Amino acid sequence: YKGLTMPPADYEEWYRLIKAFATHLLERHGIAKLSTWKFEVWNEMWGMPYPSAYLPLYNASQAALKDVHPALQVGGPSSAGLDFVADFIADTAKGGMAVDFVSTHHYPSDPSCSHAGGEHAADPDCFAKDVLASAALAEAANKPFLLTEYKDGLQGGPGTSFGGKHGDMSYAAAFVMRNIPLLASLDVLSWWTFSDIFEEGSMYGMPFYGGYGLQTVHGVKKPAFRAFELLAGAGTRRARTTVADSTPAFKNASFYGGSTISAFATLGGPDGVGDALQVFVANFAGEKGTSPAPVAPVSRNVTVVLRAAADAPTSALLRRIDDNSTAPFAAWQAMGSPPYPTKSQIAALHAASETRDEVRPLAKDGSLTFEVPAYGVVAVSYQ
């Protein structure tokens, strides 16, 4: 995998290249479609120091795109670790450059969270707090904020590569379920990556190797995929939710009462119709490599109490994601970790990736108690 990670020798030639590229896209797709695309300039300052090389590159790029059609959307700085967001907003405004959105990347394993000294490093929700702080800068400039690369971390670990085996397990699903409701105000959240079919380092054929994807190379859905699948069925309206924990793991935390347990609730369906109630619960804390003082969650019993309900439900559907139920990685290990599984083994991995569902009656007072293992997720749909 090799890319050109150096500034153009001639920015006028770069302008002509981008203009020709955008002209071709316009002729092929038309402005109705192309105006919905977002052109993000470069990636993480690879070989393009900020501001000396990046700003001239951005200026030439935005000028070329806007000369093709003013409705084309362009933005940046597409930086790693939320870097240069404030500088980019100020510098482009000073230079009169078009900016239709602000984009950046962040991982909980980035130094601002994983090392002592970061503004929010001692907070269990450092990742979300860091992202929200950068989003506020974009909001103040009246620009959409796009987090175009994130996941549960790149902390790796013994015997792993790429992101780490945590991405193949329910750890990633619990990370998703804890953080998505905190970041719901963002315009774009783009998980890195959709699939383990990924060419940046090399093409791996093994089903599980700590890859970035939500799916294996064979299309087996990992627990994080199942978490997004559950969220795709969430309602469009939020219901007020309070987490009360008599033994919180974190002192002076801002979210979820300092508990490893997080919860949020929605009303209606994904189409906005109806008043169906769903509650999404996770048991998560960042592992070593994402915090200077990591805490390991333990299995907890959770009781959900409904304060008010127009039509009191009598039962609930529980859909579980944890390393005992939605566990294709563990199933693969039980097979002996075959590097090239057979068709029947792949079918078994698909089956192991499904959520474990059960219907439970509610108590007479309408409450519902259930266990949430460490790094587990439970989605409750009231019936």
C-alpha cells in the first residue's frame, strides 16, 4: 500500500487535476446528485504539514470544486485526533476559502484520552467529551461537523493487529451503545470501517484478526454491527432517562451518574410513527490503552422502572449482545481458529453472530430486572 504523501510540486496543476475530476463527475452524475456529495480534502495530514502545505492544497481544491459548480460541498481538515479544527476554521475564514463542513477523526486510544494530561483524560466518557468540544467549534462557525473516522479504539493488544481483538467482541458493541446517544447531535458519525475487506496494510483471509470492520471478510456480522442494527430500529424521539447507581465506578463523571451502565430510551419507530418504547442499556468502560486509569466493568443487575406510560405494557422483548450470546469470535476460537473456514463453519459463524432474544413478563409494578454482563448490551422493546 503506497500513496503520494507529499505536497504537489505545482498547486496550479493540482487545481487543474481537481477541476478535471470534478467536471467528469458532474457530467457523469449531474448536479442534483453531486451536490449531495461531500468532498473532504486529504487525510490526516499525511505528508502534508499544517498549515504550510495543507492550506495551499485546500485552497486549490476548494477553488477548483467551486469553479466547476458553486453547489459542490468541500471541507476539511480531515485531521487525526481532532487536530487543527480551530486553526482550520480561523485560517480558511481569514483566507476567504469556501468551507461547507468541518471534518476530523478521533479514537478513544488517541493521546488526549489514553494519556494523563488530556483535558478529559480522567473522565470515563473522554472520547465523547473531546468530540463534543470540537463539534462546538464548528457550531460556533455555523458549519456542520462530520466525524469521518472513529471506532472503539486502535489500542490493539498481544497477538493482534490493526485495531485489536476488542473490535471483534462485544466490547465494541457496548462502546457504540454508550457513545452514540451522547453524540446524536453530530451531522455525521462514520465508523472505521464497514468490512474487514481492507487493503491498506494487506488483504487478510482470516475471519478474525483484529481488523477494523463491522463484518469479517466472509460477511459475518460482528457484535458492533448488531449494535448498529438495533439502533437502526430505534425511535426518532428520545424519552427522558436517568441512570441511578448506588455503587458508581467513577467519581465526578458527567454522564450516566458515573456508572459503567448507560441507558437511553426512544419513542416510536424509525419512521417516526407510533409511541413504542425502547430502552437501550450497555455495560461499558474503556480498557487499557484508552484511559490512563482503566476500569474493568463487572456484570450488573439492572432494573428499568417506567415512571409514566399511557398504555402500561405487560411484557418486553429483550435482545442481547454479549460475549456469551452474540459471539462469532468465540465460536471461531472454539472451532480451533481455522484461518480458512469451510462453508459449514462460516454458516455456524453467521448463526453465532445473531442476537439472543427472549420475551420477559414485567413485574406487577411494571419494572423489569435483567443482568447485563461486562461489555454487554440489552435492547428492551416494550409490548
